[in-house]
Amino acid sequence: MSLLITGGTVVAPTGAVPADVLIDGETIAAIFAPGRGPEGPDVLDATGKYVIPGGVDVHTHMELPFGGTHASDTFETGTRAAAYGGTTTIVDFAVQRTGEVVADGLAAWHAKAEGNCHVDYGFHMILGGVDDESLKAMDQLVADEGISSFKLFMAYPGVFYSDDGQILRAMQRARDNGAVIMMHAENGIAIDVLVRQALARGETDPIYHGLTRPAALEAEATQRAIQLASVANDCPLYIVHLSASEALAAVAAARDLGRNVFAETCPQYLYLTLEDQLGAPGFEGAKWVCSTPLRSKHESHQRDLWRGLRSNDLAVVSTDHCPFCFKDQKELGLGDFSKIPNGIGGVEHRVDLLYQGVVDGKLSLQRWVETIATTPARMFGLYPRKGIIAPGSDADIVLYDPSGRTRISVETHHMNMDHSAFEGYEIAGKVDTVISRGTILLAGGAYHGRKGHGKFLHRGLSSYLN
Ligand code: DUC
Ligand code: ZN
Ligand code: ZN
């Protein structure tokens, strides 16, 4: 089936131009000057709308077993929420738990996702143990399984933690097989000392989650990861969920030297703060317990993160979508902040929240599209299939209405959460129509998607490296 999108403004990292887009089957067939497209296909009128590539969220955790419970979105509910919010590709994290065989962890993730997704999906692999066997498995995943990125943790001793020697070995392997190392950069050994000391003083409220994970320990780990990647002959390094100015400075310095060092941030760090959310009265702040934590509004973090997005020291905005309900899940940490499951759900709102940055003059239209779709696709081996409106690319397209409005609320969201981290936020724009591989998932407020439409994406190597 052919579909011609007419009258809209196509936005790419290189600019915004009025153009008509012809879809043939699952892919984009051609782009025409306005009014020059063929007669015959069905027409979708995009007058007054931005025509952007479907969002690519490269950091989600559907059904993740974590903190004594499971992330509350399944692949079905989470990818449906993603579709509602204009995200047509996710890359989730398959998990090798410590002591487990990598292939078994991967098989478990395929079993959770297959046949259940509303949008296309790929996997990174979390390595919970670096040893000879898992290093060999890295090569096999890159060569045969379409998995070209591996996440390591400098935090969570006894859970996902890798020591510096393990990190170096995995980086050396990645340097050889072409993979990207993704790093949770927080000094978990030092954090655990601060957590124990806080609890011993009776400091049990959610805000102490943030106060025991100071920016200095994010910066120290970020710097250490950058140095270890340097020792591993400039292994490509991607810092996940960066939240602190000091960590950003370390990334910027490495990038100034031409290093293959990259970072993402997430909407929660751009909008929410330690005082206003994590420090909410009573146990309310538990809703915003995530790691890295929300930072102080009295410091420069948010200003610097927005600036980092403009300068490309921050290349990507992902969500780190890791939802937990307040009732029975966040409540596991009543009386002990260290038992609150870490995570915020936001897969539905990333495209909108970053568009608000455009409205507020903090980001250009082009950088909006680049950080939410094009660069994540390039970074993680999905480009040009995803992340761009171009002939031959998958017809993953969002019509975005700059004259619409979006009010974020638990009453209206589609994520499986009993609260919203962004409750009451108003966006001066709206996801109008969502198309995934030529299939209309959302139009005129009506949802037409279905589970099973989303397919596994066999990713290649990053095309974003120096
Ligand atoms: N790190 C993540 O990337 N996601 C959830 C929790 C965490 O610490
Ligand atoms: Zn992490
Ligand atoms: Zn995460």
C-alpha cells in the first residue's frame, strides 16, 4: 500500500524543509517538493505539522527484575505507551545476571519480547559478570545476534558491579569486536559506605537516596571509565543517564581530545530536581528515586545539560524507562530509602518533553530530532534504517503538531504505572500521528497498533564513531 504525506515540514538534523513523503509498503519510497508527488496513493494531510522520524529510545527496561521486584511495564504495555508518545523503536537491556550464561539471559529477553511488542525493538546486553566465557559471548553476540553494545556497572556492588579489571577486559574485547561499552558511572563502593552511614544516623527518607550519591562520585566514575577506555585503545564508551555537571565536564574534555566518548541524558534530569521531587514531603519522593539521582536545583546541572545537548557533548536523550508503581513497589523502601526500587517511567513522554525544550528556546528543531531519533540510531547500528526520513529507510514517521497541547498525567498516560513522574506538565505541542514501517499506529486520537507488530532489530556496529 502507498501513502503520500503532504503539506508538512520534514525535519532532519540538517534542516527543516517543506516536503511530501511517499511511503510504499514498509519503507519510504521518495521525497518530493510540495505538491510534486504522484497521484494515486492515499493522502495523509500534514499541513501545519512537523514530519519527523519516529523516536528511537535506546534505554528502556521492560519487565526488568530489579530491587526485589519487576519493572511494571511489560514489553506489550511499554511499547504501546512508546507508540502513543511517538517512539517507534526501543533498545532494551537484556540481562546476564551474575553467574548466569550470557546466551541464557539473552534467550530470556527474546522470550519476553517476541510477539508482544507494538514497535520495533533491539537489545543491548548487560554483563553481570566479566570472565573468559562472557568475553567470548560478546564476540558471538556482535557477530551473530545483532547485539553490538554492552552495559557495565560501576555501581551496585554484589548485584551488577564490575571492578576496574573486569571493565578493562570488556573494553579491550569491545575494541577488538567493534562493540560500544555503555557505562553506569557511579562509584558504587563509596556510595554503599555513604548509604550505610546515612541509615545508621536514621536518615531513611527518599531524599537521602540523592544525598548519598553525590555528583562527585558520578564524576569520579565517569572520569575513571574514560581513562580505562583510553587504556583499551580508545574503546568506544557511552555514558548512560548522565545527570551531573561535573560528569559532563569529564565527557566534554575527552571529546575535545577527539576521543570516542559519548553520553546520554534523560528528561528527568532536564526537568526534575533533588529538592522539588526527591525531597517531596513524607515518602512521596520515592516516585523519583532513580540512579543516577536527580540533582540539586541550586547547582548548575540542568543549565549545563541543556547546553551539552546543544554542543553535542550530550549526543542522545533516552528515558531509562524503568517504571515501578508507588503501591507495593516503591513502598518496599518505606523506612529505608536503599530498598526503594530505582527507576522512573517515561518512555511515553520523551518526544514531547524535548519538544518543550524547542518551545523554550533551549534546543533547535534540528537538534530535537537529532537527539531523540537520528543520533541514537547512528550510535547503536540502526541507521539509516531508523532515525531519518530518507528513501529506503523504514517508514517510521511521526506527525507532530506544534499547535497542539499535551498534558501529562497518570489519568491519561498508557504506561503501567500508578503515578506519573511528570504529573501536570504541559507541553506546547502534541504527537498527532504515528506510523511504524508504513502501518498507522495512532491517528486522530485513535490507536490502531497491535502487539506483535514490533519486530526484533538485528543491529549492526555503531556508525557514529570517529
Ligand atoms: N540504571 C539504569 O540504567 N536503569 C535503572 C537503574 C539503574 O541504576
Ligand atoms: Zn544504570
Ligand atoms: Zn537503565
